[in-house]
Amino acid sequence: MKKTLLIVLTCFFSLQSFGQDPDPELFRTWYLHIIQATDLDTEYVVSEIDPSIQPFITISENLDFNGEGACNTFNGNYDHTGTNLMNTINFNSTDNDCEIQVHNSFESSYFGFMQGEFWYYIDQDSDGLTLSLGNLLMGYATFKNYPLSTSDFTLNNIIIYPNPVSDILYISSENTVSETITIYSLNGKKVVEDITETNSIDVSTLSKGMYFIEISSESGKSIKKFIKK
């Protein structure tokens, strides 16, 4: 499903007129929340990386970009190849050893993903803007235009089940009651938001496929991936 979605989206964007300029909302600093460089790579949820990091990318109107991973910085240039399509034409990064294995592994995925051609989609959420990226290797990344807060790093003991799920998705966490449950499609579009103190949500009306669920409580936030069957 994920592969089909990315191929369809890329083909759709490729058919759009090539003379249009990039979305002006693109030109800002974006903070990374989730990334998986390819379908065979590890998925990294930034709030769950320990010790904590705050990777970001800043894109300027001339399509120059710069950013930071775990301990290294990068810069380069994009080319706008079509409506919602970008291609990396230059990428440079420092090569320091972060001295923490998960940080080194994360940077390898993050820096690798930010090179090559990708489609992008910008959407509004309750706190700001979301930038979703995808490529034909079934890789994806989700950025926000606001940084992770301190509380985003504290809620890591969440379990969701069953997964895959057909109707009711249950959320288990010791001494934690969810206040807001938000579900996003693979391209970052919000499809469900439930503001209630409950530890379950009905997903029976969702189409089959992969989704992200964001669970928020007084203790913080957690993002998990699930499959609707």
C-alpha cells in the first residue's frame, strides 16, 4: 500500500505543469519528527532517540538549504523540477563521529534521505505546519515548523494493539490517560482527531493502509505507526 501510494503521488505531481514556483510555505525552518529513508531502513521517531537531538532543515527562497542532524551539519541546493517535486543538486555535510551509535545511524539515514528526488506536501495541524516528504524507495519524513518541546521526549512507554487493526485500536500505557488522539495518513494529512480521555479509538472507517497515531497526554506525546486492514 505504501509503495503504491508513493508511486501514485509521484506520478500525479509529475503530470502537473512544470512552470509553477515552489509553495512559498516551504521557505522556513523545519524540525524533523519522523524519518525512514527507505522501506528497508530503520524508522526513527526523533522524540524516542536517547540522548535527545533536534534535527532541522532551513530552506531559503533561492532553494539553498542548511541544517543539522545529531552532531553534524549540512548544506546544499535544491532544484524545483515540478509542482511539489524537488531534486537535490548539491549536498555537503561534516563528518564528525557523534560517538553514540544511534546518532550515527540516524544521521546516515537522515542525510541519505535528504539527497535525491522527492515529493513534498504541506498541511496545517493544530500547532502549525507539517511538511511531509516521500520518495520512490518508499521512504518518508515528517517535519514540523515548530521544535519538539521538552514534554515530547517523555512519553515513550506507549503500546498500541492490535496492529494490524480492523476496528478498535487500543492504547496501553502505565499510569497514562490519553487526552488527544490524532491520526495522520502516510503523507501527513490529519484524518482523525479525538479529544477525549480514553485509551482506545475506532478506526473502522479508515481505508486500508498505513497511518501514524499521535497520542498526547499531560506527560507528553508519542507517535506510533499502525496498519489498518
